[in-house]
Amino acid sequence: KAAKDMFNPEMMKKYSEVGVKVQQLQEELQQTEIECSTGEGAIVIKMSGTQMPVSVDVSDQICGMGADAAGAELTAALKQAHAKSGKYAQERMAQLYTDMGLTSPAAPPA
């Protein structure tokens, strides 16, 4: 019975709609820029909604810290930007599923 319900014409239409909406969302996320700044703007990182780096701005203050300290600050900023971008994408995907009247897929383990 479950297989019959999954493959009925109405559900197949719904799956097709979801596929189109997910593709549209992926395109939107590719165009979306999420900004993350640290140290009062000492490092500003922009990433796309698909977690691709867009730009990195580093202040003279960070550059003057020395290579090791600057590298540590940049690494921390990149991790924050990556997390923020991922969270944004998850929230948008969950909203899409809610808007379509579906339960959202299980979140990936952290």
C-alpha cells in the first residue's frame, strides 16, 4: 500500500513540483551573498548561500598581527561564515518544504 501511495499520479505531480522548487532554490542560493564579519569588521567574509566564498576583506590591523595570528583569525572567520551560510541554506530548504506542505528531510548530523 505504501508503494501504491508513493507512486500515485497526485504524488508524482507533487514530487515534480518539489524538484522544480528545489532547483529554483538552489539557483537563488547561488546568487545570495551572506556576510560575516569579525573583530569589529577586521575581517569581512561573503559567501554564497551554497557556501562558495565570494570575497574576503582583511584590515591592516589583522595583517599587522603576524602570519600565525592573522591565519588563526582568518580561519575562525571562515568557519563562522561557512556555518552561517549553511544555516541559512537549511532554513530556506525547511521553509520550502513547509510551504509545499511536506515535512522537511532530516537534518544532516553536525
